[in-house]
Amino acid sequence: MTIVEKMKKKTMLSLEVFPPKTDAGMEKLRGVLDELFLWQPDWVSCTYGAGGTNKGYNLDICRAMAVSGKTLPLSHYTCIHHTREDIRADINEYLGIGVNHFLALRGDFVPGENATNGDFDHATGLIEFMRSTWGDRITIACSGIPEGHMLSPNFTQDIAFLKQKQDLGADFIITQLTYDMEQFKRWLDAIRKAGITLPVAVGVMPVLDRDKCIRYCISMNGCAIPHALARHISKYYNDPEGFRDAGMDYTVQQMYEYIALGVNDLHIYALNQSAAVSEILRRSGLVPRGE
């Protein structure tokens, strides 16, 4: 059963992990996944670094998840340094290990470069090529950015690009992080009015660390720090443990708000931290179904 088929039946839980840089880190991640699997996530996505760095570990992680049968693996896949021939070889390799779900992205440029240096400059071209080449053999997710892509001149054009992704063959949307719930509501309303009917998996970034929280918003995604989050940062500015504990409750409340809006999936950025994610899920009222 594909992710999209599951989304039609229930609000799902999914997670994102990232590949480590060392063999020791890879071994640690296996333990993290074992704990996260207790929650029986409907699917787990795995990233890889700019320009394909850590791609080998990405393949290993996706293979391990596919073999385990404990979840459905989804791999990120970018335009960076990829020719059509590269893409054919890569996707066929993933299919060979039982992975047929992908998040198609432009990807972050390699440091020192200002282009993809591949055959496609945008995710739209990659999505069109993947759909025309593999048809219904694969499921394709695309990225949605509730506060608009930093390179888009305006919000309206950003919505138009998302509509193109749907028209070219994307199956569902995974959103980048946003803590601004009012903006998320405006975005959700806007995409539906634009005729974008794809299911939405909303990216949930746990509020666990003050500096990382600020960096994720400002230096990495160009998104807002809303008043409620600003108050949280101020209240616990010199109290890391208090910030983490209250931040878990903040995250749970945001999850409740997303569910109330009717999103199809809560996609939690696990940050390879199984203990923190497990505690957040417990506080949300869920029970680890694998125990």
C-alpha cells in the first residue's frame, strides 16, 4: 500500500532521519531506528547531504528499513549533479532494494557553486522526468513551503510552482517547517483555492534547543518566529533543560493544531533523537504500539 492510499484512511505518523557521516554514527542510528519503530510510523524518510554526500549511508538506511518490514522507507532525491543517466541508475538501484517512494527536490547547492550542475535546475523538471520514466511504479512527494521559498519573488508564484509539481506528477506534499500557525492556515487555504488537491504531510520540527530553533528559522529557512515561540525562547533563554521540557509541550500543542486543520500526516523531524521524539509522542497521548 502506498503512502497516499494510507493517507486516505487515517491521519498518519511519519518521521525523518538523516544519514550519519561515520560507521560509528551508522551503528548508533540503527539503535535510534529500533526505538522509533516501537511507534510503528507509517513511513520514514531519509535525507542526504548537499551534492549527494552521505548518499551511500542513505542507501544503507533505506535498504535496512525496507528489509525490516517495520515501516515504509522514502528517500530524498535531488537535482544536484544528477544527469538523466544518473537518475535512471539511482532510481533503479533503489527499486532493486524495495524502495519506491521519493521526495523530489532541487536540493541545496554544493558550497562554492550556484547551480545544480545537473540536467534539471528545479524540482519540477525532476518530477516530470521521474513520472514519465517510471510511471506508477514510484510514488513522488514534493516540497511545500508554507511561508514561501526564499528564492520566490512572492507568495503567489510559490503557489503556482507547487501547482506545477502536482500537474507534472507529484503524489503528495511534505511541508518544510513553520512555527507560524496562522501562516500555515493561509497557505493551506491558498493551495486548495489554487486547485492543489494533493494530501499534505506537515513537517513538525521539535522545539528542543534554543540556538538550533533560532537557526532553523532564520539562517536555514527564512521563516518567522511567532509571538508564542518568541515568548518561549525569552522565558527559558538561560535554562536549557526548561527550554527542552516546555518545548516538548509546545511541539505537542502544534501537533494538535495541525490535526484540527485536517492534515493527512504528521511528519516529525526526528533529528536522530529517539528519546526526545518518543517523549513528545507519549505527551501527545500516543502509546508505542510496538511494545
